[in-house]
Amino acid sequence: MNESLTAPGATADEAAPQPVGVGPWEGPWPDGEHWDRALLAAGDTRNVVDGYRYWRHEAIVADLDERRHGFHVAIENWQHDLNIGSVVRTANAFLAGEVHIIGRRRWNRRGAMVTDRYQHVRHHPSVADFTAWAAAAGLAVIGIDNFPDSVPLETYELPTRCVLVFGQEGPGLTPEMHEAAQATLSIAQFGSTRSINASAAAAIAMHGWVRQHVFDQHP
């Protein structure tokens, strides 16, 4: 006998799963090349904000490209780090310029929740290849890790154009990347653990850049 999933006191309608996204367009169809006729006809259940409902995928990416921020994100991937998907998803949320995968090309896309379709992801086979690219692009390399020479992220003035680099879960940044970084920043912690999850650290650092460069912090 199957057990009911209805919460105590809830009606069947209240317990029914809520529809995801929006249904077919109601009324006359709008004009514009950015609209996706198939989505207008069938509905849009993608994981996108309401402003992009019914838009073609290519049109969404083109619009994002006009507004991307000056920071990039990179993560070392020597042991197939499972956090990369979550980092890509957060980078999309904060509109990073690009995400860079250093080391192994393959990464687990499940955590990205399909956001890698809208976020540019570039692969670099080595630290040397990555740092050469960053120098040519005029991006300061900023490492995020707990080293004796790390300075607090909370008080550091992040460059407008930079790439925030994270080591994989466990080992952290490699010595080669640590040496190549213009600065290495630590995230303040107040509990018993000596480190936090790599994807959580990436979210904190990205939000730190957004706070400094997108919002006016002065009254």
C-alpha cells in the first residue's frame, strides 16, 4: 500500500506539485527575432529568469555577453573535482566573464543545472597555459586559499579585471598556481573547521567582487 505524501491537514490540490516555468504564450505572439517560436507554442520550462522566458538560447547568451562582469573564475581540476558544476552555476548567477577549467578537461556537469549552456567555459591544460592566457587578457590572477601569506578577502580591494582561482577540494591551490598569483586571499572563518567547501568559497569570493564593483558601499 502506497503512503500518501499529502501533509497533515493539506488538500490534494495543495499537495500537488507546482508546475515549473510557463505554459504556451497566451494571445497574439510578440514580434522580434529573440523569441523562440517553439517555446511560444509549447511553453518554457527552462531554468531561466522570467525576463528570458520564451527567448531563443542564442539570444539569451548574446544578451548576457553584453553585460558580463570584469571578473573570471578558474578552478584547478587535477583529480576530477565534483565542485566544478556548482562553481559554473554560481558564476552564471553572478555573470562572470568566463569560467576556466585548469587540468583535466572532463568535469561533472550535473551540478551546473544546465547553466553551462549560458556560461562560457574555457579549458587550459596547464597552469602555465592558463597564466599566459590571463596575462594576455590583462586579468590579474587572484588565488583563494588559506596560506600563511594569504590576506583577508574581506579587506582586499579586488581588481576590476581579475580571475579568481580556486584549488580543488582537499589539496587546494597547487604550489605553481600559488606562486603565479598576484595575491592569495583567505576567507574569514570562526568555527572549528580549517576550510570550507570549494564551491562555497567560490560563491563568497564572487559575491565579494560584486559587492565592491556593482554596488555603492558608501552611504
